[in-house]
Amino acid sequence: MLKNIHRISFPESNNFFLIAGPCIIENEDIPFEIAEKINKISRELEIPYIFKASYKKANRSRLDSFTGIGDKKALDIIKEIGNKYKIPTLTDIHTETEAGIVSEYVDVLQIPAFLCRQTELLVAAAKTGKTINIKKGQFSSADSMKFAVEKIRLSGNDNIMLTERGTTFGYNDLVVDYRNIPVMQKNNVAVVLDCTHSLQQPNQPEGITGGKPELIETIAKAGIAVGVDGIFLETHPKPSIAKSDGANMLHLDNLEDLLIKLMKIRKAL
């Protein structure tokens, strides 16, 4: 699957691949800082890397939450990052109309977890010919994701990834069921573990999502041990001031050490 992604590095390596970046394009500087550092680390470690950033957030809890700097401006930044560092890029889409527009800027289209059952969205994404990363809904079973995969395949696209990002556990927490990884791999697709969104604490009374970033390493290590194909995480040089999902982000300075630990587990397998 990785071979079909434009500009992917080290597709033949035996490493897991990495999808990482900021939650959202929040200005013109920080995304480049993050991309440059992750790209440098991933090349030194020979880890295939895909830069991730949302160009806008369509599912914030509160009306006054930050949603982006402008669609075109953010998409131009993502495209420039891909060209400057010669790396593939990924962003979310939310409607059928967005699929065709956004596919001109990125290499991978991501279907948000809340939208994983939206047939018209999946079909529109599939028809772009891009690789599609479908996040498993917090409300979905691993078995049920075969239908999302089927919608993409029957629309003529076999470039598919599925991402585990936790399952709703009560009103304000998520839990990762690692059985989901081999179950979803039975669809003959790459399966990714989202190590940061899995640690969200959603639906907080104040309308701002909480999180437990101190457990990112634990979640990631377990995922590699189970045999996940890729690791997804959001990272920032200053998570405390990030404009979206800072409460569950990995500090950028901690990324290299985490990846080295994960590679050692992968090698042991």
C-alpha cells in the first residue's frame, strides 16, 4: 500500500510507518517547524513518514472554538510542506464536495471517525484515486469497518488504511481494544493506531476536550507489540498553547525517543 503513496520514503523498510503533525494548520510557521523536525528524525531512522494536519476543524464542541486560518490558505501550506520536504501529506475531509477540491493538495484523504459511515463521502473520496485513511468511529466495532472498506473498493479504489482511535467508554473517556487491530487487518488493508486521539477525554462540561498524553508511550508500545502497521500521533513544540487538541498531544521534543523505543519493539518481533 505504501508504494502507491506519492513521495513516501523507505517503503521497503521493515519499520512501521508514521502519520504525524499538528492537529490543525494554526499559523504559517509552526507547521513547517514540526514537519522539518519529524522529517529529519524519520529519515535518520528510516521510518516512512506522512505529514498530517487538518486544514480546518469541522467538529469542534463550541461555536467560539478555533476552526482554521482559512481553507485555501491552510491547504496551500500543506501542499508547500509536501513540496519543500518531498513528503506525502494527509488531511481530513468532511463533505463530498471537499473530496475533489482537497485531493488537489494532498496525497492521502482522511475520513474522520464521526463520518466513517457516510456513504456519499466515502464514495466521493474513493473516486479521487487517492489513498483513503478511514478512522474507525468511536461507536463502531472493528468488524463493522469491513463495510467502509467495501464502499471504497466497490467505488474502484483499493488504496485503503483503517485507523483505530479508541472506543467510547462512558461519556467522557475512550478505551483502546487491541483486538481491533488484527480484526481490521483481515480486510487486507494497512491498520494504523492513533496514539493521541485514543487518549482524549471528550465531552467535558467546559466544551474543551481533555486528554492523558502521559500514556501515549504506553498506547504506542502496545500497538507495535500487537503488530500494527502504522502509528498516528499529533505533536507540537508547545502543546499547552496549541489551538486544537493540545491536551492529548505529544511534545515534539519527545518524539525521537518514542520512535526509537517503538523500533526496538518492532525489531524484537
